[in-house]
Amino acid sequence: MAKSNIIKELATDACDIDTALNRLYLIATSINDIELSTWAKKELSGYKETDEVPNYRVVSTHLVGNFNVVGAGKIWTYTKAELPCVNSEILDKFKKRNLYLSVKTLSMAIKNDNAILIPLDMRLIPFLEEGTTISISAAYQEITNPTLQDTVQTIKNRLLDSLIYLENQFGCLDELDIDISQYKTDLIQKVHDDCAKIVLQGISVTNIVDSKISKSNLGRGNRQEKTTTVEIDPQITIEKKESDGWFSKIKKIFSRKK
């Protein structure tokens, strides 16, 4: 059972995702987790077009537009309707889209039951019209409301998992400030790595091996050496003794698009 009110409020929708992200940002900053604080900040403010977005922000789209159809001496006019495009090259190119908007903008679109329309360059219109009897005046990539809902729910799930994980490691988070001076440096790095797995890779907190960090002034003197099972990959685990120094050696390297 969660102890922190910030977790309970997010889980029960008593606070919005924006508020919870701001709280996570403060916590991440207090533990010097640059990757986690950057993730929270980008979700709050939106991503730049030069940024590599997380996989859940690469979304499916539909081509829609304003166009006329001419036939049998008549003209039919359509507004923001699906384009009857037959150019497979164009269709393949616009099946996906990076979603750069802030979580607040996405949430507002969901609340108003809106889709998001991204205008296409007018120079593409001749290619969209190719092989059809339509005349296009405007074309868009449409991100539907259900797609937006899925994206925001994924953000919420990863945010919630990261807070639950941090509570498991440090206790109640409601002060929004964690004093890491009392914890071992290599184990704080493990927390950073685990949080990155949760928010960037989508690994559930239940699949992160529980190895609660201990304070630096504990565990001194004679004691039985502890063996810990660590998940390197969802399908691969290893067992290492603490004396092997594996905490400082294992670091997740994220592959990034070039």
C-alpha cells in the first residue's frame, strides 16, 4: 500500500498529471537524476523537433483534408475527411508521427474530445492527388482522440511506476526532497538506471528487481555476504555477490536514433 499522498492522488485522479510531473521533477532533482528530471520537464513543456522522443510518442496517424471530388458533372465537397490517396509511397511516409506537444496540451485535446491536426506542406498535394479525381485545398496528419488517450495513459503509468519505485527505495515522498548524502553513490546510480528503465523503456516497477538501497553507515562489520538477483534484460537475470562490485560496473546504455 502506497504511503505517499502524491502517489495516492495520482492513482485516484485527485491531481492531474501536470502536478504529479512537477512533483517528480523536484524529487528527481533532489537525487541528482538528470535523465528522470529531463523526462519530467520535457513532458511538462513539450519536446523540441530536434529531440528524440520516447517510443510511446511515435503515434499512428491518418491523412485527412479539405477536397472536392468531381464526377458525373457534379462536385462533392469534403472538409477534414479521410483522403482517398492511392500513392502508397506517400501513405507509408505519413503512417507515423512524432508527438512533440506537452502533456497538458494533449490532456486538453482529450477533454474537449478533439483530434490533433498537423498541416502538411502544400508541395505534397500534387502527389496526394495523383491517380484520383480529387482536388485538395488542405491536407493534414490526424492524430485521433483515442490515440491521444493511449499516449497520456502511458505517461501516467510510467510516472506512477517511477514514484512507486522511488517510494520503495526512500520511503514517503511527500516532502519532495531526498537527502542522498546518507546513501552509497553506486546504489544511487542504480536508482537512476532503474528509473530510466521505467520511464524511457516502459519496464513495469513490478519487473524491476527489488534491491532496496541501504544507507552508507549501515552494513558495516561482520555479516553474511548477500547475493542479489539482478535483471539485465526482461529475459536474462544474473546473480552476483555484493563484493564483486557489480553495482558500479553495470550501467544501462540506451540505443538512440541517429
